[in-house]
Amino acid sequence: MARVFPEGRLVYGMQLPVQSQSTIYAEPWEAAAGAADLAEIARAADRSGFAYVATCDHVAIPRRLAGAMSTVWYDPVATLSFLAGVTERVRLLSHVAILGLRHPLISAKQYATLDHLSGGRLILGVGAGHVQEEFEVLGVDFARRGAVLDETVDALRAALGPEEYPEFEGELFAFEGLGQLPRPAQERIPVWVGGSSPAAVRRAAVRGDGWLPQGDPREKLPAQIARIAQLRAEAGVTGPFEVGAITEALYVGEPGWDTGRRTLTGKAEALAESLREYGALGVDQIQVRFRSRDRAELVDQITAFGAEVAPHLND
């Protein structure tokens, strides 16, 4: 088992706009955006030293939630595969794939192919999901989604390993004698587990190579990180583990427009000083997001962050 990113250095990645448009975080301009915008933003992140770009996952949104969540949710495998072809080094993260919605051999086929085609750039972020109708229409037990995810992760560990004919036997899934090529380019696909509930934190600690919190504020991170360390010790789990955090919304410089009260704005050095606190808390990678009024402004923000803020993150 190996780390994705160097130990002792705070790295930065981003959830991509356009591909998911929940009203909680989407900017107005994203509604009319498309593939060219996604590609240009991913290329900017690639050029600017971002550790990863990330996409979300939902199959179908019920009408009762569409007002808040919207129905714009690009497929993560299709989207990350497209972006693999227009970028060179940036890692490709599913944040998060709702693995329980699909049989593990289907997920293995998709993500092994993505890793193969991208030259080993996949990070598989996984989560339990929360939309009941989505599970019901696909014939998956919503009430047992945590247990389903646990076994699916275990099955995927086998199915994404080096063997052409992987073997697994569990309560829900079993397979042997069925070959899948191509294999992933990576010897071991890193699995980062998303979620901040006690069950999700336990899953990350025991089954994951990393943790993707769901927007925990800074003051809650130390207790969660300590809990993960405790759970890993109790389970006898060793090896590297990478802790993430989602930062406040950012704007590099003085915006000249109302970016909202929860946005960190200002000079690069001040932003870096604030973000360095995450590293001091035990965080390995921060997921940043920027306020913007159009694609050009977002690309400028990404570029400014990489050139002006990032060099000071590890001072």
C-alpha cells in the first residue's frame, strides 16, 4: 500500500464545476456551460499543480429533491475518462461514487478501464449515498446501503487487483472464473471513503486508504482525525492513510463583488496562512473551491491559486 501524495506536504485539489449543479454550491453561469468549459477548467487545474480534479455521482434525482439538488449530475466514469484525454498529470477522483448502486464487477470494469486509459491516475472515492428513490428504482436496499457499500468495497479490492480472474465470496456478491481485461495501470487503486457520520468514519478507517469528509468545519476535524487513528489502531490496520478537508470558498485577491460572507478573500499570503492551519490539524490534502462569475474568472482564480497561494502552503 502506498500513499498517493508525498507525506508531510499539504496538496490541493478541486471538485469540478458544471458536472454537478446542486444549488448549495453551483454558480449561475454553470447552467449554460458544457464540455468545452469542463475541459478548459480541468486543463487549468492540471497546469496549476492541482493534485486532483473530482466529479460527483447520482443516477437519478426525484422531483422532491430536484429544486435543491437539480438534476444535473454527469456520470463520473464518462466525465473522468473525457478529462483524462485532455489532461496530463492531474489525478482523477470520484467524490464520491455511490458504489452500492452497481454490481462490483460493473464498477470494476469501468474504473479499471479508466485507470488503464489514464495511465494510472484514478483515485476511487466512495460513499453510501442518501437518495432513497435512487436505490429503490435500481432494486438496491436503501436501509442496508452501508452494509452493501462495505461488501462492495471488499469485492472491488479483489476485482481491481492484479488478477485477470479475480475471486471474491461474500454475503451479497460472489465471483470466480470470470476474466476482466484490461487491468488497472496501478497495482493498487487508492480508495478514499467519503462521509462524516460515525459509520462513514469507521468505514474510512477500517477499509479506506483515505478519508473525504463532507464539509466538516475546521474545529470538528481534530476529533474526527483522532477517531480515525483510534479505530485503525483497534482494528490493527497499518500503512499510510490520507486525510482530506473541504475548505471554505476562496477568492484570490479583492473580488470587487459580493462573494458571500463565508468566502475567504484577500492576498495570496494571507490565504495561504489560513489554509496552512489544515496541515497543522493533520490534513494531507485540501479540496478548494473558488467563487466566480464565469469560466474565465474561474480559470484566472485557479491560475492565481497555483502561482501565488500554493507556493506558500508548505512554508
